[in-house]
Amino acid sequence: MYESKLSSRRWIAYDLPGNIGWIVWIVCLILLLTQGVTWFLLLALIPAVFMLVGVIELVSERIRKLDWVLPKARLYRGFGSLTLGGLLGILVSGAGILFSPGDLCWWMLTGACLCALFAWLIFREYHLQGQGGERA
């Protein structure tokens, strides 16, 4: 089991911008969908899947009151997926900016950066219980 000693204040300070990030990504993805299917839309679905897996996992953890103590699999499925989704989103939106310029790509880059950074900040606060604070 992995445990976080993150204070509620810092948790909220990390959680809010992280949530804004994945929400911005999904909203932009929906807006892209209204413009038709493109290579960029298909590519942008990959980070969205990781983000949604992470969000669904974290919601189920919250329902089960597992916020600060998590098994390794749940930790990686939750915060690990969100971090990976954000990192992939940075790459995908960067490709979009280079090859398919538009305002949505910049918004998606912003959302991906927020998602990756703040999910990672929470993720790195989890340490193995009873093992001297070994990180996940």
C-alpha cells in the first residue's frame, strides 16, 4: 500500500488545476469532433483515453474513501494514467501546433500541461507504507 501525507490544502491546490487540465482537453476534443474526423482528432483520442481511465479510477477511489492510502495498481491506474495522458497530450498538441495550426491546439497544450504537472505532483507524494518512505 502507498500512502500520501499531502495536506488537504495542497491536495486541493494540485487537484483543481489538474482537473481543469483534463476537462480542457476533453472539451477541445469535443469541439474538434464537431469539425469532422481528422488525423489530429484520432491522435488526440489516445491521451483522452488515459485521462479518462485516470479520472474514472480516482472517482472510484474517492467513493471508496481511498484518497490517501492506495494499492500500487490503483495509484498507477489513477495518477499514473493522468500523468501519462497529460504527457502524451503535450506531444500530440505539439504535433497539432506544428502540422495543423489552430487555437484549439494551444488550448489542448495548456490542458495537457496542467493535467500532467498536477497529477504528477500528487503522484510523487505517495510513498510505500512502512518502508522508510520509498516512492511509488
